[in-house]
Amino acid sequence: MKASEAQFSNFQALDIRVGTIVRVEAFPKARNPAFKLWVDFGADVGVLQSSAQITELYDEQALIDRQVLGIVNFSSKQVADFMSECLVLGVYSEQGVVLLSVERPCENGDKLG
């Protein structure tokens, strides 16, 4: 099944950047198993919080210092007692959600584009 067509301007509206996970906590109040993440997106954006349902493939310690891609210009979303300020990107696989990351180290805040 083909996805609905989007215009290039839809993609351009997204601010997708590289960030480094600097803090991780368990999130027992989330409806589905999740972690609370704090991701450093560089000087222009800063550290943003995100709720991520990635517990099937990742543990807390392995996530620290991992570079990921995230959308930093979505409006904040309340998840239980936590404010999610960005969307960390991942792919749904049979094993669980696989985080999208960069092929080699990048500067925090580098933009996808």
C-alpha cells in the first residue's frame, strides 16, 4: 500500500536534528513501557525531553551518549506526568523500535536536509 502523497514543503517544515542522549530514566507512569530521555541538540536548541517507547531493544545505560535524530519543532506533548518536547525518530521493526542515528559522529544540532 502506497502512503498518501506529501509535498516537499511538508518535509521542509520539519526541523530534524542530530542530538546526543545525555540522561535516561525509567518511565513507569507511561501507558506503554518507555524511557524518559534528555537529548542535547546543541547550542541553538538546547536539551529537550522526550518519552520513547524503546525498552524492547535498549537499556538505560546503553542509551547514554548515543546520537539520534529528532524532530525539535513539534509542539510539546504531555505524557502522564512528563512533558515530551521533541520526537526522537525510530523505525518499527519486528523486534521493537530501532532508533535512527547517524553513520558517523556529527555535531549536536546538525540538521537533516
